[in-house]
Amino acid sequence: MLPFKTILSLDREAKTPLYIQISNEMIKRITTGVIPVGFKLPGGRKMGEILGISRRTVAQAYEELEAQGWIEIKASQGTFISSKIPVVETTALKEWNNTSNSGSTAHFELYCNHDFLERVLPPDPSKIKYTIDTGYPDVRLLPSKDLSQSFYRVLMSKSQHKIMNYAFDFKGNGLLREEISNYLSQTRGIKLTKNNIIITRGSLMAFNLIFQVLLNENDKVIVGDISFKVAKRIIKIAGGIPVPVAVDENGMDVDAIEELCKKEKIRAVFVMPHHHHPTTVPLCAPRRMKLLNLAYQYKFAIIEDDYDYDFHYASSPILPMASADEKGVVLYVGSLSKTVAPSLRMGFIVAPENFINELTRYGRFIDCHGNSGLEKAIAYLFKEGVIQRHLKKSLKTYRVRRDLFCKLLEEKLGKWIQFRIPEGGLAAWVTFDKKFPIHSLREKAAKKGLLISRTVFQDGKGNDLNAIRMGFASLNEEEMKAAIDILAEVMKK
């Protein structure tokens, strides 16, 4: 006799009726071979005694199992596990336990050819009080009331049934594209219409779309030798080959790009001219213009990642390369993840119309519908100036936080680190003395309640830089002081 009281897990406090629980539990044990095909089940009275339930409840469970075809009742013989069920390899009871989780491991071979993301074991969240991230906005500044009212307006509108249904404009909501085109024209000097824009679920989807459409197998894409790691992986996944070029205090070395173009075919250059990731340095104006001219001459595309243009503190920011593009070589990527909130997952690509059309055709296989309701709500916020006012407020707040953060870094950690005050963005690029390995520092800081980035960057030769991006925007004054105090305490010890 099988130990049914042990192998059938019942919760008498649950809302699910007991007979359904019994039925479900028995199906699980049949499909895993614990209860074998052809096995004779105890009668209703006996099973009720074993499980401590009524005979009627057992009868209901058996009726449910019979209706689903799992058991068969033979007159004058008893109740059996159906012989029509394919034989399952029997699981020995000593190898089986009631807490086993078949969902933890796939039963097929995985082709793990891509190191998509670093595998980081997160510390216990309950022990983390503060986080110095890699440069996130403070979502507490989000105009939540305005956003909720805007979304309510969409849901209550007469055209709600159209907006919330499948969309037929695969480029994204038309009003949002129009508002973004107006905004980019006014703030960045980019010449465009809504036909030059496609809405994406954040910048990572934008990069995936661009490189999948742009690249053929083994096409070469120039990137910074210290650069945004995920973008380089996306290039590889799309079949391209990242070609590193040095980055100095004036940004990417454009003279080196010219020399590469003389020797081999370059398909594209991935650049973050406003604030290079991770170092935060801007690409100086002369190099921007030379890069544009090289693109015209050698006919390669420039993917301009402008993830934080709205946050520049020292002076007026240099206009994007897209604003000076006269021949359609720049593919401009922006996002609301840094400017508003990461969870909105809303980005956009600005490009020549024929390229946008190709992105749209390919994008239908990735995201055929998008989030038209949210897009319309965000469009209203742009149209009514809410986003613009939010950005002005955030810029003032983040400038104050940057100044305090850099002051604390200098006062508390100055003898152990090197950094420059960033002209813009939401993070500082900080290099630590080699006697403080980032991995070890992170582990010790986590024990004190502080989480810092684990991502340590390497130069073009593969040397560990022992440097990280340290975000200041998401911390208020009190949190910032406490976080730096913890880091200073750990480093002193």
C-alpha cells in the first residue's frame, strides 16, 4: 500500500475544495510515476480513513479523476489508475519527496552560447538598507498623480476600445510619436517628423531591432574599448563583430576609427557622445563632426545612444549628432527610462523613414502591439507639458545631489579613489585603489547593508580597471551620507 497520507499534500485551510486538492495531487503523482499505471486505489471508506476525510469527499475526488480519464472503475473489482495512460518511469519513493520542484531544471539540453548577463547572486534583500546603483533616476520624483490621471483619461475615453485593442500602427501611438518629434525638434534641433520615429520597449529593444536589421553575419561594429557591455553582447547576438577603439578624456578616438576604415569595411559605429557609458566623458565637438564626415565618406551607420541628454549640469549640452546629420547616417536612440522611470519601458528610435519601415516590419515579430494605452497617456503628458516640467525639476534636484555626492566622495574616500565630477548624467565614474577589489568590497559592504555595483569594466586588452559607475540620482541627502559612511567604514577596515 502506498503511503497516501504522505504523498498527497492537502491544505484544509485553503479555499480550494478538498476533493479538488485530492484530484490534483493524485494527477501529479500519476504523471511522475509515483502512483503507477494499473495501480488499484483503496476504496472510498478506506481512503477516507487514511486521509482523515469523509467517504463522500473521496467519492467526489474519484468522480473528478474518472471524468478526466485518469482512473477507471471496474464493477466488482475496484478503482484503478487507467490503463490508457502512457507508462511513466516509476519514481522510487525513497527518491521522491513532497517538496521536489520539477520547475527548477529543464529536461532538455541548453545551448548557453551567450553570456547575456553576469551571474550575480544577490544578497539578502532584507539586509540591504541602501543602494548605490549605476545611475538610475529617483522614481519618487515621478509625477504619479498626473500619470494616473492621464491613464484614467485614456481608459475612460470614447475611443478606449480602439486604444486598448490590437494596434495597427506598428510604429507606436501616432500622437506620442508626434509629441516626441516636436520635443526633439525643440530641445535637440533634430529635423524629423513622426514618420521618422518608432516606439520601443526601452533602449535595449531599440538596439536589438537596429542591429538585427542592420547587420549581416560578421559585419564589424566599432565600440569603445570601455563601453556599454550589453550593447556589445547584442551586436554579437545579431552576428556582428565588435571592434574596440580607445576612449580618452575627449571621448572615442575618431582618428583610430579613420585608420580602421582605411583597412577594412566598417558597417556601424556605436557611440554615446553626450556622456559615454561607463566613463561619463562627452565626445568633443571636433570629433563629432569628423565622425559624421567619416560616416558620409565610408558609408557606415552611426548608432547614437543618447540615454541621458536631459541631464547636463555644467553648461548647455552639445546638440546630438543627429541634429547635424544631413545625409541620414545617424540612428538616434532615446529612452524615458532614465528621464522618467525605468518601469515605463518606453524608448524610441529616430532614423530615415525607409529604415524605420524596415524596423517596423521586423519589430512585428517581437512586439506586434506595444502598449498603446500607456503610450497615449504619456503623449498627453508631453502635450500638456508635464514631462517637460518634471525634467526641469529633476535636473535641479540631481544637480544638488551630484554636488553633494562628489563632495562626500572626496571627503570620505578621496585617498582611496580617483574620479572626475561628471558634467551630466546620473552617475560618477570612480576608480578604486587596487588594494580594494570591487568584488570583495561589494561583498563586505552588503554585510553592512549597502549594495554597490558588481560590474567591473576592462580595457581593450582585458585588464581589470577596478572601476565602477556610482549613481547619485536615486539617493536623497540622508541616504547618500549613510551609504558613503558605510563604504568608508568598510574601506577603513
